[in-house]
Amino acid sequence: MKIEVKKLRNEQLEEKGISSWPIWKKEISRFDWHYDTTEECYLLEGDVVVETEDGGEVRFGRGDFVTFPKGLSCIWDIKQPVKKHYNLR
């Protein structure tokens, strides 16, 4: 399972309606997480390294649009406090 990280143009952010999505915040921490649904998120703040079960690492932060696939189990390692818009589908 692959975590997708990309940059979106302002028009794309508006098309998706990201500014109306709920906001989630989290302090510097490290925790296990499992995705029961696909999650899309747009980081307003933060620096995160996600470690996947296969030993891979994905780093993302402010301005990144990230998609986590349904069924993914991983470890979130938050290096700088996170503030993100998120959408579950």
C-alpha cells in the first residue's frame, strides 16, 4: 500500500473544497495508526514521518496533500505539531 504525497495548486484545493473539511491537530508524538477508510488530508502546519509495515518511510509537511489508502497500518512520528484538513472516503 502506497501513501501518495503531492502538491496541489490553489484551484485544485478549491475544487476539492478542502477549506470546508474538518481540522485535526496533534502535538509532537509517536503512535500506531490503522486506516479503516481512505483518508485525504492537506497539511496547514507540521512535519511528519510515517513509517509503514514494510519498513518504508514517507515524510510530509505544510502544503502537502496526502492520501492514505484503506487498510494501511503505520506509525506516525510527528516532529513538529500538526494542523491538517482531512476527509474520509
